[in-house]
Amino acid sequence: MPSLMSAAEIAAFNADGFRIVPGMYDAAEVDLLRRAMEEDPEVASHMLDRLDAHGAATRVALWNRAGDSVYGMAARCARMVDTMEALLGGPVYHFQSKLTAKQPFVGGAWEWHQDYGYWYHNGCLFPHLASCQVALDRSGRANGCLQMVQGSHLLGRIDHVPVPGEGQNVADPKRMVEITARLKVVPCELEPGDAVFFHSNTLHRSDQNRSPHRRWTLICCYNRVDNDTVTREHDRYYVPLEKVPDNAVRAAGLRFASGDEHFTNRPFVPKVA
């Protein structure tokens, strides 16, 4: 199928660095994805804590291949892949997926960062990467939705520094003061099944979850094929992506991981000065 975005919406993505697509997955598909994240033993056994600057944790599970699970189908389906290829200007491969689970009252924050601030260290020479966050629960300001700095992808890659606890890196705080004074910060509030696509250089963060409502999201990330990593040790190099029809998500049912996903046992947090 063609991209979910029109030419005008792609132009808006190129200007703003992100774009929300309402209802990317329907209620039945979201139910399957949510249940898979809750019930798949592989997801549960690979949950990790990512600490914020105040010691609060977001739980994450990360995997580097899009397999035949229902969430692999979501990452490989035509509506996702075709939209990514339209946004990035060429064929793509699956770079990484992850569950981010902010539990009620205790879910941690994600500090200001660019994904390319991390992925540069995987050996990606160009920032020809993008992510799609799919809401599995309602994602609002109260439970820590994503916030984007509009147009910040045009700044280029910004130096990152570590935060206490070695769980995250953060974009240069002094520079962030100036950036957020000049550019608009936009909260991306999503209903279940809504998605937000964002460029790898778009600055983003999310607050702690101090509400009684959890915030779980599935994030699928892609690299342009001609931007294959120049290193191989991080398991994020080019592997051909086999695109599937959109009905493959429902057809998969509640299919769990089969061992093809390459789950990781620790997050990738590059050492930065």
C-alpha cells in the first residue's frame, strides 16, 4: 500500500521532524499487540530498567530483528514500511524495536535526547533513520507522553552527556535551554492505536508517570539500506526486511517470539564525554 502520509504531510514531517498518524492500528490489532507485550515470555524475561536523572525507572524490552510474532508483523506490515520509506527517501531495514513501559506512579522520565545521539555510535554515518511509536495505552501529559522539539532535527547531531545512574545520555543541557527557548515543545498525546513518526535527530523526552494510568508503547525503528552501519558488533547492521500485507497483523493472532527477534540483555548506552 502507499504511504499513510500524503505529500503535504510528508512535507510537514520534513519541516517539523515528526508527524502523528491517528488510528494507524485498529482496536483488534492494538489488543493483540498489547496482549503480546503483556504475555510473551521473551518480552517479560528481557525487561530492563532505564533510570532517569532522579533515579526513577522506565521498563524496556529491546530486540533487533522483526520476526514472525504479531509485533514483528506490525513492524513489517506495508503501512509501516511504505510510510518509513516515503519519509526516509529509499528502502529501509528494521533497526530496532522496543517496548517502553511506564508503570503507574513510578514510571521514569526520558531525558532530552536525539536517537541519532545513540545510533551514531552504532556506525550509522548519516541520520537517515526514523522511529514510529505506537500507543498501546492512552498516552497523555499526565502519564508521560512523548514531547517533541518542533524543527529540532534541522539542528544536526548535538553532543550528549551521561546522566547519573548510567541509564541514559542527555543532549547538552546548556544548549537545550537555548533550543527550547527558540523552538516549540509539542506534547504528542495519543489514543491506543495512534502513532507518531519522528526523525532520528528530533529532540524528544517524556516526563515521569505520576498518574494512576500506565503508559505502554511499542516503538519500531528503521535505517535506510544505503546507510548500513560501518560496524557489525552491535547487531544492528542490514538484514533484508520482508514486508508483509497489512492483514498479517490480525492473521498472526497472539503469536509470540520464535527466537528470531534477537532480544538484548542490556540497553545500548554509548560512553560519551
